[in-house]
Amino acid sequence: MDLYKKLQSLTQGSMCVEDYYKEVEIAMIRANVEEDQAQKKEIVDVVELQHYMEIEDLLHKTIQVEGQLMSKISSKFASSSSMEIKLEEQ
């Protein structure tokens, strides 16, 4: 199985959270996948301020925050690209 596919298909199953996290880290190293720590910090800053009753609530909030950050990054990229085009035209 391709290392990247193995990483994507990892599930916690009967492992404790700590063991599962270690497995994910090992799989990421083997698949040569790096985390964007700057973005992760921004997500953690928002998510850690919330109170959660279920892990699914935390997951959904994290996905929501990540989506918002990606939208901001995309809009910054789009506006800087259009600015570069305008500067080149001058």
C-alpha cells in the first residue's frame, strides 16, 4: 500500500489517543508529509478557547476554523496576484 494512502486510511480503532497520535506521526514521517505549524497554531488558538462535550464537536469546530483560515489565505493570494498584474501593466 502506498505510504500516503496508508496515512489517509489510519483509524484509531482500539488504540488509545496517544498511541494513535504516535502512529499518525510515524506514518507522516514515512510518507514525507509535513504539517504547516503556523496554520496549526492559529487553529489551536481558536479551538482551545471552546468547550466541547464530544470529540466530534471538537473535530467539526477544527474543520470549520481550518476552512476559514484557508479562505483567508486564498483571498490574500488572489488579491496579491491581482495587485501584481496591475503593477506589471504600469
